[in-house]
Amino acid sequence: KIASISGSGSNKTKKNILKGLLIACSPLESKYLIKIITGEMRIGSVEGLVEIALSRSFDRELNYIREAMLISGDISQVAVLAKKNILHSAKMKPFVP
């Protein structure tokens, strides 16, 4: 939702959405939400936990989540694909780890 917002006042709208998400989260959830958003969450064991969480949250098979992650290298993109049930459409992007 945030990525699709553009135009005049879009920064303020995005900040308000993010603020609402952070307010709704526990302190620990907020910590990891920020790490996911900023791309700082590159610890393999934690990343594996996020893959499991995506699998359970969207009722998708874990091996499909992991395969999409191997292809795209972007956990936020995999989350979107899982939500839309289109994990099979994961694509490689140059210079994305």
C-alpha cells in the first residue's frame, strides 16, 4: 500500500501509515518491522523465522516462500507475492542480494 502512494502529500501519508503500523506493534515487533523496511535484517536465522511467519500468515507452503526468496532476494517482495498468492512469479533483479 505504501509503495503505491504518490503525488502531492504522499510523504506525509506514507509517514502516517507507517506511524500507525508502529503504534499497533509491540516494541519487539516494531524493532523487526523497522529492520525489514530498512533492509537491515540479513541474519540468516532471523530471516528464516520471517519466512516461516510469512508461510503461516498467508497459509503458503514454506518451500514456495523459500524458493521465491532465493530467486528475488527481497523479503518484502516475497511478502507481497505471498499475500497475492503469486509466489511463482518471483523474478531476479540485478544488484539485489
